[in-house]
Amino acid sequence: MGYKLVVLDIDGTIRSIESEITSRTRNAIARVTASGARVTVATGRMFRSAVAAAAELNLESPIITFQGAHVADPQTGEVLWHRPLTRQMTLDALDALDGWDGEILLYDGHRVHASRLTPFVESYARRNEGMVEVSANLQALAADEPTRLVVVGEEGLVSELEQRLKDRFDSRLYVTRSLPHFCEILHPDAGKRNAMAWLCRHLGVAQAETVAFGNGSDDAPMLAWAGLGVAIGDAAPEPVAAADVVAPPLKEDGAATILEGLLDHGLVG
């Protein structure tokens, strides 16, 4: 039996901030697709941002975005699965963040609302083509049932905040750190693991027939759930502990190395 679905985190897994996806990685993914297996991405990026990466890799399968709160067709934009925060979840989370000294971002569809204007918000708006606006009263947007909240701050403070929120909300909210300075708050049914499980049911792929790649703390549940979980060599401790295999680091095309090995042994498709 070969693996029939490959799920790739993007940033830190198949590309870095400084460099694009390498030709070796693109070729390996093309070989996977040619074998008959499906390839998709699971990312914290917004859908519109992730679509660009999907197009670069010629991906046709539904993609997982917004940290696993959203699954949609990258070509038509059709939303297939969405787990936004409810109004009450949003208000409860914002209440717990009262007094937070850093930025708070609320994601409502394709728009991002920032709690205040800072150099970080200005830079984020440039990277996301002006889809960011400042909204001093985020509570007023709770009725829109946003897809997620992202809290930004100094690494140590964000780490403490993550634990505080987990202790406070337990299973009532899904709280994770996608980057050392990003704490994300989502619907309890969201997350890359749950989105990947839904996608497998949608595509008719068994759990054992999946391979997932990641490098961040938020990727750990997905790697643990996949038939084969692969952590990139310079990953955070959590995905390394959850993975079945640790690949070479990103700068050595770690994901491509593992895919090439699986292909060469006839284990994909």
C-alpha cells in the first residue's frame, strides 16, 4: 500500500522567509502528483496567501489554511469546511486578552483587523496587500464570527500567555503557537490535525495512507496523527517529538529528501 496524500506545512518546511521553494522540492512534489497521490498544504497563512504557493506547486487538491480552521478549493475558492470562532468564543478570548500590550489581530474573511497601528501592523499590511485595517473595538466584530485571533508579542510573554489561555479555556478554545511570537486562538474543532482528518474523509483517504510534514509547535498534532509524520531537521522540539521521522533541515531540502526516498522505494501513489 502506498501513501495517497501528502500534506505540507509551508513556511519553515518547504520554504523560508529569505528564499522561495527550491526546484528540487518542486520536482519532488511533481513526482508525487505524477504517481497518482494527492498533495496539499496545511498552513497558518490566509487562504489568499496560500493560494499563491498552491499555484506555484500546481496543486489541485483542497488546501488547509488559517491554521486548520478553513479548507477550500485553491482554484475556485469554494469553501468546503470552516470552523470560525463563535461570537461568545471571540468575546471570551478578547476578555482574557484585556490589557495585552502587544498587537491583537482578528481575521474576518479576507480582512484582518488589528487592535492598533504599530510598525509590525504596517509591515504586515504591506505583506498582505492592504487587507489589514485598524479597529480599536475588536469586540464589535465578534458577531461576524471571525476565523481566528492572533496575539503578537515578545517570545517569552507569548509563551506565558499561551499557557495561561490553555489553563483558562482548556478544550473550549484551541490555543497554539505558530511562531515564537504568535499565539493563535481558534474554534476547538479547528487545527491542522482536525482539518487533515476531515480532508481525508472528504477524499476517501485512510489515515494510514497519509504523510505530513511540519516544523512548528502547531504542526505537532498533525504529525502525530498522520500515517507518517515528518519533522524538518531544524524544527521546534514538539514536532520532533511527535514525528516518526526527522528529515534533514530546510536548507538541505529536507522535505524533498524524504519524498524522493519514498518515491524511489515505491511507497507513494
